[in-house]
Amino acid sequence: MFQIRIHGRGGQGVVTAAEVLSVAAFLENREAQAFPSFGSERMGAPVMAFCRIDDKPIRLREPISEPDAIMVQDATLLTNPALLAGLTSNGFVLINTEKSVSDLQLPSLPHGLPADHVMTVGAGEIARRRIGKPLANLAMLGGLLAITGILRPESLQKAILEKFSGKLGLANAAGAQEVYGAVKAIREGALLVSK
């Protein structure tokens, strides 16, 4: 089972991101589960959503405390020392920011976590260019697939277009594909440097 925890703020589409990711998994004939966790239910408040993907039925129903991947849609949340808590020792972290990982004050990461498993991408700016506002939730999913390899980008494209029709769907799908390409290129460059 692959477990993903998505962090953002109310109004940033955290729940939608988890739902679209689960639809992409269903399109690959995999089992998936997506659900939110709200604190105070107001715009701008910290929000989490969870997604589990597996090849067999998923029986768990509780929030994900030991994620294989963490996606952070709002870098201001990095001030929370528990944000990356529970990340598995071979997990992945993707953060929406134009800053580099070394420029961030990241909460503690698991010892021995591979350097190419923690990445940043300016998905908000890509979303602003594509859809007219910095709503990076669906664009970030492209980066998540590039860093983890958990699903095919074509499945994500189809899931986005099922959720959003017309120009908005096409723009979001293009943003996700652009972030996928950017993260894949950065990751491949990091792997070459580490060899």
C-alpha cells in the first residue's frame, strides 16, 4: 500500500487533489481511498487530505500517520515541526515553492532519506500561468507522480479531465503535465550528480 498525506490551507483544493489522485488510481484498475481531515473549517486554515493506493482492497479507515509521500501545497506550513512527522525512511516530500530545499527550514526528516526524495517545485506559478490563479493542487499531483512513480501521468490527465471539463480541465491537465516534466528533469539531474 502507498499512502499519501497532502497538506495545504482551506480553499487550496487539498481535498480535490486527493480525490483526483484516487480516480487516477481507479483508472489503472487499482484500489484507492481519499478522505479529508479538517481542523477549524475556514478559508486559510491548515487542512490535510489523505490518499491510499493499493493493488488489493483497502480496509484501513484512519488518517495516515506514516505516509510514504507528503505533498505540501503551501510552504508557510513548514513552520509546523510536526508537518513531516511519520514519513517513512524511504518516503518522498514535494513542496510547492520556488525556493530550493537547502533554502528551506524543513522540520526533521527521517535519517538516511535519499536527497532526491525531497524536492521543491514552483507549481503555484505554473498554475497561475495555466489557469490564471496560483491554485497548485492539481499541478502538484503531476510532480508527485514524477517523484514517486506511483501512477502513470496519462491516468492523472484523464482523472483531471473527468473532474473538470472544457478550458479549465485542459489548463489543469497541462499544468500537471508541466510540473511532471519539471520534477522528472530535476530528479534525473539530481540522480546524475549523485552517481
